[in-house]
Amino acid sequence: MSTSPYARVLFVGPDLARGSFAELFQRELSALRGAAALADIVDTTEGYAGLWQRVRDCIAAGELPLLLVDLDPNASSPYLDWLRSELQAIGEGVADRLFVASSDAGQLDAVCALIEQPERHLGCVEVPALPAAHAWSCIPQHHYRVLLCNGPRCIRRGALPLWKTLRERLKAAGRLECEGGVHLTRTQCQFPCDQGPTLSVYPAGTWYRVSSEDDVQRLVQEQFVEGREVVELIMRQM
Ligand code: FES
């Protein structure tokens, strides 16, 4: 039986309304919390205006305390600080009844358990101030811009787990999102699908096919640590 003290729980994040992940998420959420919970999903793929309005509506309807379960896979501490400070401003006068929790949409059992664990919820008063000049204000000193295709054909060829592995390996090598390191972005189709999974590296503009964890490891070590092209992985002009 739920012991949640909340009058309303919103499930907030990108890709929760449409697509295969959304379909699975909605199916599981309905099974775990009932079909009515589907009305509490707020998709942020197109931005946050819809969320702010939904929060205002909850406040106006007296649906407090309100918990936002943030399911953004890229959530970070500055992001959560920002989210809480926005809620603090929207909820002036009732901000002490607004709360945020962060979780992974793919672990819905854990998400539902988290709702019952207030010790893991963050309030929206006394939110750490955002620094006047933080990383979002500056052009980063990354040396490489790397575009990993997550288009439909590259995904079928295994691009999604490669993205995770690539991030982990870059981080372990001290090359992820740091001065002289790599800024990694997932993209839609980059066009040479038949040679994918496609990964392009700038500023050189080198096109790679990266199809295994061994390829990822070579790329990280040879291209991003030692600074030389991995000739065997470069795509051919067809
Ligand atoms: S789907 Fe990746 S290059 Fe087309």
C-alpha cells in the first residue's frame, strides 16, 4: 500500500509520450500505478513550457505536496539545481511543498519505489544558487566533436550500447568533456547507413565505422588519447 504523502506525482522527461521507449514506459507505468497515472506523464522533448504550466495547474488546484519524478537520462547536478530553482520561482509561497526526485525511466520498479522514499526527494527551497558563470556560459575547450549516429539503421547495428561504452571508455581515459577531450553527441542519420554504425570526428571530418567494443577501445586509445587516425576503421568512399 502506498504511503506517499503527495497529492500528485508527475513523471517528467523526454521521449515519454511517443516512440518505442514511451510505449514500454506507459505500459509498465499503467501496470504498476494504474491507467490514471498515464495522465501524470509530462514529456519534455519539445521543451519545458508544458511542465511549467502543469505545475501551475497543480498549484492552482491545490494538488500539494507535488512530486516531480525527473526521468531525463542526462540529468546532472546543475540540471537538477536549475529545475528546482525554476520550480521555486513558479511556486512562490508554496515552494516548500514542491519536491523533485531523479531516476531512470528504464527502471520503473525503482522509480515507483523512489516515490515512497522521501529521504531521496529534494525540496525546492534554499536551492543552491546557479553560479554566475558556469559551464553553460562558456565555449568549451574540447578538442574533438564526435557525432555518433543513433539513426534507425545504426541502432539496428548496435549503436545504442556503443554510445554507452564510448562514454564510459572516454571517461576512464580522462577524455570526456574536458579541455583537449571529446564532446560526444548522438545524432540522427548521417547517411552512410550501410557502412554504419557511423561515427564522425571533427575538426578533421573523419568518418568511422565503429561496430564493436574493441573498435571503441581502439578509437579511444589511438584517436583520442594518442591523436592518430585509426585507419582500419575509416569508411571507404563507395
Ligand atoms: S542511420 Fe546511421 S548513418 Fe544512417
